[in-house]
Amino acid sequence: MEYRQTEGIVLICTPFQERHVIATLFTADLGLARFFVGGGHSQLSALSRVECLYRDRGGSTLLQLKEWTLLDPYLILREELGTLERASFLGQKLLQSQLPLKPAPALYNLLLLYLAYAPLAINSATFTTSFLIKLLKHDGLLALPERCMECEAPLQAAALIRGEAFCQAHAPSWSPLFSQDEMRDLRTLAGARSMREVLDVRMEDSFRLKVERLFGELTESIY
Ligand SMILES: [Zn+2]
């Protein structure tokens, strides 16, 4: 089988037997991909950007990595704990939400953008929450309609359930309600085209928690 090339960000490396490693990368054209890395090539480190030469292993979702070249060690991500935490968060959420070998080139570009801004994003909550919103939107799990599904009243505060939205009167009691301001921030962050626009949004911790809960519910129910 012939070798192909891609590039990606290393998310996790798990030792396998004595000399080998199973590396999970988020790649430019395969999405989330797992590679068998034979001994001698095992010095991959998490959160580095690499170019890979790989091939299929006959129907297995585990690919064979022949060789790799370091494109960027992203040392800047390791200079400060907050930066490392923000960068690691991105990887964890991709691992939780993406199916293996489902190409997502737009998400790869989004990841590169967020990694570039991880050292600069002093407001961690805005940084991480906006990434979750972008992920949900990318995967078609976040619709932000203007009207209640039940009564068609224009939405002010709303409950968001599986891509549908309900006004306060029709929201189930168990579902957190996004206030009118929070709905505005959701729309701003989902539609933002630059990091400047994203990082200008100031948010309360309660908003971050609601978005994390929404992300948890939607990714668990779908995958
Ligand atoms: Zn309603």
C-alpha cells in the first residue's frame, strides 16, 4: 500500500509494548487519526505539529506511521501553565467530540488559530468557551433560531436542546436557561470571524458552565 502525507497536531502518545507508541493526532485531512509508531520514531511529544508519512494497515483504523518531521514544537505553549492548560483543553475537546478519520479541515485550521492565540488569551473562560461553541457549530449541534420551537415567540432567554430552542415558558425545568445577553454572546461567538472579536467578549463563569454542560450533553448523545 502506498504511503501518503498529512500534517497534524499530536494530542496523545500512549506507550505500546516496550518500544512503540500509539499516537493520536488531529490532522489536516483525516480529522482525528491514530498512528502506530514503531520503536525508534517514538519521540513524538503532545502539542507538537508534525508532518507524517503514513499508510493504511489493511482495514484497521490504526494507521502506520513510517516517518515524521517536526514542523513546530510549539515550545511557547509550555512556557506558562495557563497557556498549557488552554492548549490541552482544545485537544481534550477534539478527542471527546470528533469521530476517528472524519475529515474536518476547517476544524484543523481553527485548532491552529486557537493554538497561536493560547499564549495571548488572558481570559481563559472566553478562549475555552468560544472554542466549544465553534466546535458545536461546526458539528451542526448548535442552532440558534430566533423563535421558540413551541410557540414561535421571539426568543429572549432560551433553553437550547438538541439544536432546538425554547422560550422561558416552554423550557423544560431541567434545562439551563441562557439569558438574553448570553444568547447574544452565543450568536457573537458562533459567528465570530476573528480572534479579536472572540476575545472582546467578557463572560460570567455561569455562562461558561452552561456552555460546557451543553457541549457535554450534545457530544454524549450524538457520539
Ligand atoms: Zn415558547
